[in-house]
Amino acid sequence: MRSTLQHILLLLLGVLVLLSAAIVHQVKADEDTNSNDEEPKTPVCRQIAKNSLAFCSMVDYVAVVDENDPNGANFDAKARFYYENVNVVLQRFGCHAKYSLYNCDDCRDAYKYWICSIKFQKCGYHAQQEQGGDDPDNASNGNLDDYHAAICAASSNVVTSTTETCANGAASRHRTCLSICEDVVRKCPYVLNFQCPTANTVFFSTDITTCNKMDRTENPDHPDQPWPGTFADS
């Protein structure tokens, strides 16, 4: 689990490494936004309404946020920070040249969804049940108890007071669909050197019935088909 977290952090930090000395002042100016605290210090589950966040406006579910930042504004700012750095790299790359079937706007959109899914992980089924709601996408899935128990156990290495945290649902999370990550690889130029895991991890899943696909609905390659858990199967 730690190696997976390190992989995500390396992806984020790798973007910063690509920035030249010409934009170092920008990075320093946003030093507080780009702190090493990539996980909420006191994770809790809170409803984030669609369009309530300035940047990650597509978030529309019960998400893991910091108790001291219940509206998610700080993590929304962090997501924007990483996005803006990627945008700088793309501008230096030269978006006027078409590098594939996709363009830089497609890349920006894919990256925005990825970074927002990482910063706003979807709280698990148990958390929503305890708060008096349910998850219509997963209510009939008989494996949810085992799935969330495994996630909760895996989270014990990075979350303080695991039992208490699991009780309020913050350690029971829907993993991001691997396809959200793969979409960045598909649509962004090589200069980002963006990579995704090739299998299920603690943070990514190919199971479309449980993974968090944000508000993605249709397969971009096959509009008549739903958004997949992984593009390897589409």
C-alpha cells in the first residue's frame, strides 16, 4: 500500500521536476498549497455538491476531506496547483502541434479528472449507510463488506486511530477507476511521462461496479458503451 502511495506521489512530484527554473518563483509562491500533506490529517466524510468546488466542480458525492476543511477548499486548491503546473509543461511542449488523435485540451481535461479523483476520494458504502444514505450503484453488491474491510485494514498503515476512522467511514473508500488514470496516458503527450499501474491496487480498481469514475458516463472510444473500469477491456 505504501508503495502505491509513493507511486502516486512520484507522479505528482514528477510533474514539478519537469518545470524549468523560469517558473520556480511560481512554485515557491504556492509553497503552502503544495505541502507534503497529501492526505487529510483528520479524514472525515462530507457531502460535496456538484459545482460547489471552484476547480473540481465535477465532484458530486460523499468525499474524504479534512475535518478542518469540511468544504474541501484546501484540497481543491492543491488539485488546481498540480493542474496549473501540468499546463505550464504543456505550454512549453507546444500544443500547436498535434501529437495524436487527442490534443492538449483533451489532456488537460483527463488530468483534471485524475487529480480531482485523487484529492477527493469517494467515501465507502458503510460511511454513507451510517449517515442515513445509501449508494444506489453498490447497494446490491454482496462483496462490499469484504471489500471495505480490506481497504480499512490496508489503511491502517497511513491513518491514525484506524478503528475510529473506519467507524466514520473515512478509511473505507471507493478506489478510483483505473480508466481515469489510463485516460491521462491516452490523451497526454510523452513529455508528462505519466504512468499508471497495470492492475488493481489499494487506490485503483478496474471494477466499474465499485470504483469511482467521477461523473464520466460514456466510453470516449465507443459512445454507445458506458465508461469502463479499464480501457484494457474496452
